[in-house]
Amino acid sequence: MEFTSADLKNYFDEVIEMIEEEKDYLCELDRKLGDGDHGVTMSIGWQAAKEMIDGDLKDEDDCGKISMIVGKTFLNAVGSSVGPLYATGLMRGAKTVKKKTVLNDDDLAEYWLAFVNGVQERGQAKAGDKTMMDTLEPFGEAFQVKFESANEFIPAFDHALGFARKGMESTKEMISQKGRSSRLGERSVGFQDPGATSAYLMLLTFLAYVKN
Ligand code: ADP
Ligand code: MG
Ligand code: MG
């Protein structure tokens, strides 16, 4: 497939819209496990990114620069744990598509794998810790295996999204080991992790975008 810098900005616009729609839901999840602000922090970060996309990035066609600046903007705007986590994902992805105005299947695969690895390295969480890595780790693993065997981006991403969803849902039964919710210990069982949920929604939004 062919994914242009305009597509990348359109995708980010759809994430921004999605976050506004899911803001209350993400806060509600975080009220059970943390300080209730996850929807608000995501909204603050993505609204700052929107200003950039509509302003300084309006005529930018380097996918690397776009993702780098969106990541940096997100980082500067967000004070909570997810600030550096998503920002690192966006900035690591950016490095893989530096100076490219059009991305092919291989570029997109590299971008998303770098995104997942960036969040992992930054947060040092693994599947089972009840964080966004419960979505991203199984997603990345399933995507990589499928993409290496078939070399087609959309079917591999679609396939991996099923694993991301299962991973997100599995956080309900987990005892949190990382971040604010880890203070709850066993009382964290029974609630789905907000970050695992926002990570799933970002991936879902990407699939919906590239399929249309
Ligand atoms: P805060 O806890 O600072 O209020 P948010 O509410 O915005 O931050 O985000 C909470 C989410 O951050 C959690 O649901 C979890 O998924 C994610 N998170 C926290 N620590 C880590 C980590 N070390 N690695 C990956 N994700 C993490
Ligand atoms: Mg919070
Ligand atoms: Mg907070």
C-alpha cells in the first residue's frame, strides 16, 4: 500500500477525534485504578498535537518530521506517565521513516514495531504487568510473525489487532505491577487498564484508517 504524509496527518486527526469521544470512558477506567485523569491527559497531549498539525506542520511532508514533532509536542504537553511513553513510541517510529514522504508496507511495519519497542524500552513493562504493554507486546509479536511470512501490512496488522484486543481485555484479571495502580495490589483486579485501552484504540483507529 501507499501511505502518504497527508495520510499520517489524517490518521493523527482521527486519533484526536477518537480521544475526544473516549475521554470520559478512559477517565472512568482510570478512576478505578489510578487518579482518574487518563482521558484528560490523552486529550491534552493530542490537542497540543492538533495545534501543531494545523499550524507548523501544515505544509510538512516528511513523515519522520511529522511524527517526531507530534511526539515532542505530546511529551511537552503531558505531565502524566503516558507523556514520555507515547512520545517515545512516536519519536522512535519517526526515526524509521525519516525523510520519507510516502510509506510502503515495509516502512509501516518498521514504524509500528519501533513504536512498540520504544514504549517498552521507556517504561520497562512486560505483558502481565497491567499496562499498555499488555496490548502492545502481543500486538507486536503477532504482527512481526505474520508480516515476515506474508509481507502484507494490512492483513498482518488486522491479525495482530485481535491479539492486542485479547491483551487489553486480559488486564482485567491482572494485579498491577507498574505505575500508579500497582499501589492497589490485589485491589487492582477486576478493572481493565486505561493505558492498555487507549493503546488498543490507537491501533484500531489506524486499521480503520488504512482499510478505508
Ligand atoms: P498517571 O498514572 O500518571 O496519572 P495516566 O493516567 O495518563 O498517567 O496513564 C496511566 C497508564 O499508564 C496506565 O494505565 C498504564 O497503562 C500506563 N503505564 C504506567 N506505567 C507504565 C509503564 N512503566 N510502562 C507502560 N505503561 C505504563
Ligand atoms: Mg492517571
Ligand atoms: Mg495523573
